[in-house]
Amino acid sequence: MKPTKVYDVFRQTTEAILGGELIRQVSKTDKEFHFQNWFEARLAAINVHYDKGGRNSYPDFALVEFTEGYEIKGLAWPGRESSYDCNSQVPTGFHNGRDIYYVFGRYPPADEAGDEYPVIDIVLCHGDFLNADHEYRHKNKSVKGFGSYGDIMIRDRKMYVAPTPYAIADGFTGARTLVIPAEWDPPPNMQIVGRLDRREAPNVVVGYAFDLKSNVITPTAIANPSSGKVHSFIAYRLEGDSVNPVTIKAHAPVITTDDGEQ
């Protein structure tokens, strides 16, 4: 396995939560970056060099000396926790030469908790746990000629809605968990709390068509050449932390759109 800082990053996030390091909201309009700021402080605490991305860049933090990046997803809880919106990049475990890790942290709703509040639980997972496809490239396209004068452009700006680890497996609540591919070397001074297998679907969507008159979207799917392939992961926690087991859910989550359609 190539050198990585993910074990140090996970250890620091766990110790910060157990040590009572709170999220601090700068203003009531800060609805996105307060958890990012909390995580950035964890990177600073282990003296790692990183580049911080902009609002629509990917990932949020790219390490300098190590070929890995971290995408941060804060979730108010109780609230939406089974899925999240991906505006700039479909989830993946490898992007632009880097391993990508996702950091899901849950915290109380800001309007109930005030300006400072704790991280309730955290899942730091390799992106392959969410999606093992490394080939797809996100691009926004457009088509001209819409409207009565033919001078309106329609921009196809894709948004992806992906399941969170909380929808994929049970046992994350109230704990601090690292999920990495099973074939990797075991992290030092960590305990195994779950073995998680994800099986590739029989079919995959490769396109879609949208009818502007009927407002109907029609997907195009093909047989998945890797149908049935199992991707195995192991869930770890620091020694002495919670031993509550993590288990894969029996059924895959169903993601619905805002209007309730699958």
C-alpha cells in the first residue's frame, strides 16, 4: 500500500470529538463551511500540508505530500441523512491521481444548537465504498435553439444524489468509524468493528433523454460488465473506542428525487 495520512487524519478527528472540540459557526448564514472549518483544524493539528479548494472544486482538501484528497459532507441531525447532493462530482474513490476519502459528520441543527455544537458521529470512508467506478468524467453540456425565437440555450447541469454511509450500513450512530478497502494493510492500534461487502448491480445507467413537452426523463441502461462483483471493506475504530458492530444493510437504499420519483 502506498503511503497515506488517512490513519493520522482519522485518529485526530476521533480524538478531537472525544476531547470535546466543538464546531463553531461564524454566522447564521454559514450553512456549509462550519464543518469544513472544523475538519481543516484537524489537518492543521497533524501538521499536514494541503491545498484548499473553492466552492465548486473537488475535493475540498487535497494533500500535498500524499496523493489523497478529502471531500467533506456535514449533515444536520435529525434531518436528511440517507442521501446527499453532489453538485460538482459523482462520488468516487479515485480522482485525478488521488485516492479520495469522504468525511461525513453529523451535528445538531444550527438553529437548535446555537453558535457552538458537537460532532455527534463521524464516518471517514474511502470513496469506493460509495461508488467504485473510476472511469466516469463529469461534464456539463448544453444545447441551443430552445424557445420561440430559437435563441435560448438549455444547459445540462447534472446533480447526483448519492446514499450516505448511514443509508448503506448500520452501526455508525454515535461512533467514530473509518471504512477502507479490505485488501489494505490494517491500521495500527485500531480494532475491526465490521466487514462490509458491496455487490455491483446487474445494470448501469449510461444515459438519459428528457422530453421538454411531457417533462418525462427516460434513462438508458446496459448490462453491467462487472455485475455481481463484490467490493469488500473493513470498518475500524480506535482501540478503546466503541465496539458497536457495523453491518451492511440487507437492501440497497432507494434514492428519490425532490418530487418523489425514483
